Amino acid sequence: MTRLTFAPSADEDLAEIQSRVAAKFGPNTLRAQEERLNEFFDHLAAFPESCQARPRLGKGIRLGVIVPYSLLYRYDRDLDHVLIIRILHGRRKITRKMLRET
């Protein structure tokens, strides 16, 4: 199974999302969302090339969707490694600049 890690920017995105969901919708919704995210991460570890490639955002960048979020990651086939770069609301316009810090 592919090794999956999170960039600091993705950790920050996830913490912000969890805080916002918990405050606005409560613990049950937060738990349900965390389950959906974990299922997606498990799927990604098993099938790292299953999401759409986004070469305009950078070499090896792929985009997965967990409504309402867009998850950006880079898969390195040689290392069998997925780096989650960002987890952003799907309504945001995603640019290369958002991915530069990794």
C-alpha cells in the first residue's frame, strides 16, 4: 500500500476545516466528515493514480474531490508515496501559487 503523508499546509487546512465544521454543525457532522475523509485517504493509499491529473498546477499534481472539498496531492510512483498538499473548499479558484509552499 502506498505511503501517504501530509504537507504542513494540508495539516493546517484540515485543522481549519475541522474547527469550522465542529463550530457550525456540531460533533456528529464532524465525525461523519472525518469518516468520509479517512475513507478517501484509504482509497488514495490503495489507488494513488485514481484521481484526475492536473498538470497545469504542477508536475505530478492530482485532484480528488470529497464534496465540498478539493484535495490536491502529488504521487511519486518511484517512491510509492502520496503527499497531500492542500485541502481546499471546492468553490475556491486553485492556482499554482497555492501549492508553492511544498
